[in-house]
Amino acid sequence: MLRRLSIATRLGLAACLFLIPIGYGLWIQNEAKTTQIAQARWEADGAAYLRGVDTVHAAITRSLVLRQPLDSGGLAQSLAELRERYGAMFGTGDQSLELEALVRAKDRSPMKVEARRGLRKLAQQVANRSGIPLDPEMASFYLGDVFVLRLADLRELLVELRGGDNADQDAARGGSVMLSGRIESLLQDIEEAVASATGPQGNPAMADTLNETFQPFGLMMGHAMTMLDNGETKPGLLAATFDAIDHFSRAANGQFVDLVEARADRLNRERLRIGAIAGGLSLLAFAAVVAIVRLGVIGPLRRMTDALGRLADGDVTVSVPGTRFDDEVADLGKAMQRFKKALEDTRSLSDTVVQATMQVSVATGQAAVAIAQVSDGAHGQMTSVERLRRSFLDTREAMTAVAAVSRTGQERSRDSADRLEESLADIGAMAEAVREIAEMSNEINRVTVAIGKLAAHSNILSLNASIEASRAGEHGRGFSVVAGAVGALAQQTLGLAQEIAGLARRSHERIARGLEVAAAVGKRMQEVSATIAETDRLSQTIVDEVERQRLSVDAIEEALMELSHISHANASASEEIAATMRGLAALTDDTRQRAQQVVQGEG
């Protein structure tokens, strides 16, 4: 299953495996630290609120004990400022407004008593809502207990012992001993609380600072208790005692605030340290993801890039590297395998093309040579036929002249007795003309033999060209058709040459006979007196024979004209075939060179 996942999915899963538990743990830790820091800030704000409330409570208590006038407006203003700052935070706005109204009631003891009691309730409410009585650390717990409860209770006991509350004066006088015992017990509790707060389990570092106010407080409380036990009243001593209580209360409150703020700072540093640890773990997770990327992606990609470069250079022996996962890199490897197979097939096909092209090039060259020979033979054949035609034209003219002479001899044979000498001369001329005809007939026979040989040679070349075309395969198919046409034309030429040879042979025979007749006429003309009729008959025979010979020569001329046209067609076809074969040879050679370049480029 994992092997078929994509790279991005694997990276995401790896990051989640590292970051989800880390993030959850860090979130839990951060939430806990944030809650603790908020609680510490809450306790510090509550202690600051209690300091202000305690200041008002101490002023009212001092006024009652020492029977001094009270700055009601200033105290009410202090409560108003505290309400504006902390009232909404601790939900004491309405209660603070009632206390402000009680404090403003000047020199009215019942109102002061109610205000003092209301301040105790307000202080208790702020302490409970801020969590000061439930502080988990020993030093802050005992300090909170001192300035929240013990010192306020101590002032209340001093008020009762001094009789500051007119409603409770009789009870206060009757129970002074009991009040003194309660004050001593309370002082002992305060001393034990201070000892616990500054002890080994508390915060020994604040012992010196706290003792600077605790020792004067204890000393003044001792003097005040002695004075009250003796029934004396010294306002100065009482005022100094209340000052010592106030100083100690502010010191305890200040130490408490320092402790909780130091705790908040420590928690904040711990949260930052947790964030740093989270950053370190995140970096570790990132490093792990990077390692996974290097092992699962970059490494295989580098190997495949190297293999692809070697394939591009034509090295088909290189092996495509495999991967451990069925992902995009594996798909790339499969594509490279197909590319390698295609490259091998291309190289094999190129080798085959080069070999076939070389064979076609050789066959085309041979065919071009053969066609050139055929073309040369066709041109030679055309020249011979043209010369033969001109000879037959001359023969025709000569035979026309013989016919004219024969007619003249026929006409003059009746007059042979008178012109015997002239007739003998004409007979000699006729004999000479017949001999020329005989020589021309021999020339015709020789040319005809040459035409036959040329036709036979053309036929042989056509057969060779057909054989070479069959070797060339598909490329020589058109050439094979042309070679067959050339062979057919050669056969026609051979037939015509044989026919011309037959005609020449018969003409030669008749010319020989004509010579014999001319010889007989000569002999008989020497015996001209024998008979004129025989001479006329022989002259008519010569005229008829010459006419028939002229007709034969005309037929031979027509055959030679057709043979000339065929020779021209053969020459043109041979030239076209030769040009085509030269172009085919050039194209084949270019194809062979390109195929060799492809093979060399792949190599």
C-alpha cells in the first residue's frame, strides 16, 4: 500500500507522523502554561486590588481606634479608582458602589462599622475570585493568608479590644482577656505563616526583605499588648502599631505580587522554552523529511538522470536504476525502460537500413551503368539506321534512274541498228549501275547484321537490367518495367533487322540476275540484227523488274523509318532511365550516409 503512494503523499504522511504528536503535546503544554500564567496574572491583579481595599480598611480602622477624623472623600475616590480598574474584572462593581456611599458618610460610626464589614466582604470576594487562598505554592499561599485574613482579623480584634465600636463596648470590656488571647494566638499564627513562607519549603530568598517589616511589626504588637493589658491608652503607640501593621501588610502583599509575577515570568520562559523545543523538534522532523526526500526522491532522480544522460549519448548498455516505491519516480523509471527499448530498436533498424541502402546503392549503380550502355547502344543503333536509310534513298534514286534508262532503251531498241554503239554504252552504264546496286545491297546486308547484333546486345542488357532490378526489390520495381520495355523493343528491332536482311538478300539475288541479263543483252546486242522483238521484250522485263525492285526499296525505306522512330524512342527512354537511375543512386547514397550518421550518432 505504502509503495503505491505518491511522493507528496509520503512526505505529508511523514510530516504528520512527526508533527501531530509533537503539536498535540506542545498544544497541551502551551495551554497549561497559558492557564497558569493567566492565573498568576489574575492573582497579581487580585493582590493589587486587595492592597487598595486594605488601605481603605486600615484607614477606617485607625479612625475608629484612635477616634480620629476620616477623609471620607479621599477614601471613596480610592475605592472608585479601584472599581474602575478592577471592578469589571472581579465582578465587584455594584458592591464597590455601595461601599463608596458608606465611606462618604462622615463621622458616623455605624456607617463606618458597616463600611468596615463591607470592605472585609469585598476583600474576601476578591481573594476568592482571584484564587489567592488556593495558591499551590507554599510561600505565596501563606503570604496571601497573612495579608488577606490574618492582618485584617488583627485590626478587627484591636478595634474590639480598644472598644472602637460603641455597640460592642460592654462586650469588649468584659472580654479583654479573651481578646488578648485571640490576638496572641493570631500573632503566633502570623509568625508561623511567615516562617513557613520563608522556610526551606517556601522561598528563603525573601526572608531578609520580609523580616525588615515583620520584626518591627512583632515588636510594636508586643508593646501594644502590654499597654492594653495594663489598661493604658497611648495614642502614639497605637498609631505606631497600626503603622507597623500597615507596613507589614504592604510588604507581605508586595512579596506575594513579586512571587506570582516571578512565577508568571518563569512560566512564560518555560512556554518559550517549550516553543524552542517545539522548534527543535520541528527542525528534526524537517530533517527527517529531508532525509526521506533525499533517499526516496533525490537519490533515485540523480541515478535516473545519470542513466538518462548515458542513454542520450547512445549507451544502450546502461541499466535503468530501480526504486523501492511505486511512485512518480518508478513511473519515470518505466518510461526510461521504454525509451531504452525504443533506442535499441532504432539502432537495429538503422543498421538494417544502412545495409539495405548500401545494397540498393550498389544495385542502382550497376543498373545505371547498364542503362548507360543501353543508351549508348540505342544512339549507335539510331545512327546506323539513319545511315542505312540514306543508303536506301540513294538506291531508290538509282533504281529510278535504271527504270528511266530501261524505258529509253526500250524506245530506242527499235532504233538499235542506228544507235548500236550508243546502246552498248548505255548497257555498260546499266551494268555499272547494277553493280553499284549490288554493292549497296551488300552494305544493306552489313548494316542489317549490325542492327541484329545491336538488338541482341540490347536484349542481353535488358535481361541484365531485369535481374538487377529484381535484386533491388521494391526500389527496382519501376526499373524492371522499363527494362522489360527495352527488351521488347530490342526484340522488335531484331525482327525488323531480320526482315530487312531477307529483303536485301532477295534484292541481291535479283541484282545478280539483272547482271546476268545485262550480260546476255550485251551479247545479244552484238547480234542486234538477230531480232528487235527480243530486245524490246528484254527491255520491258528490265523495266518491270526495276519497278518491283523500287517497290521493295520503298517497303525497306518504310521499315527503316519505323526502325528510326523506335531507335529515337529507345534513345530517349534510355536517357530518361539513365537520369532516373542516377537520381536514384544519389538518393540512395544520401540515405546511406544519413543512416550511417544516425548509427554513428547513437554509438
